[in-house]
Amino acid sequence: MKKRILIPAIAILLSAPIWAQNSHAISLTSNPVYHSNCTKCHGKTGEGRFMAGPSLVSGKATALSPDELRSIITKGKHHMPKFEGKLSAGEIGRLVDQIRSNAQQK
């Protein structure tokens, strides 16, 4: 009887980090602005793409201040294009809030 309870409990505990990562991804990918403008480089889940955009759910990205994130999205940086004039201030603000919420959830 104990084996039946133990196996599902272990499976749940081992999958908990996966759930945490997916909750970060959901906050970004539920935003249609992210889906339309960011997935090509940062991936559908925000975890980045090899030889493209970096992860937006990593510690490095979430450690940036809201002003730094807003500046990068607005003015671009390195290979990242600028979105000034393409996205409204509200759309950029929502992206910043969602990236920052990943830092608060960790």
C-alpha cells in the first residue's frame, strides 16, 4: 500500500520545477504582443533560442531593472531591434512587468 502512495508523491516532487518554469512561460506567452513580436527570437516559452535571443526567464534577464528592460525593448541592444514606434508604451510596460514577475516568482 505504501508503494502506491510513494510513487505518485515522488513524481509530483520531481516535476515541481517543471511546473515553476511553465508558470513563468505562461505569463509571457499569454500576451499576444509577446507572441507576435518576441517568439521568433526568444522562443514560445521565453527560454531563449540557440543563436538567437537570450532567455527572458533566466536570472540574468529578470535581474534587470524595469528601466533597463524598457530601454532595451524601446531602443534595442546588440541584435535586438528597437520597438519604439512599433509598440505602445503600455505594451512595452506589460512586457516589462511580465519579465519582472518571473524574478518575483523565483
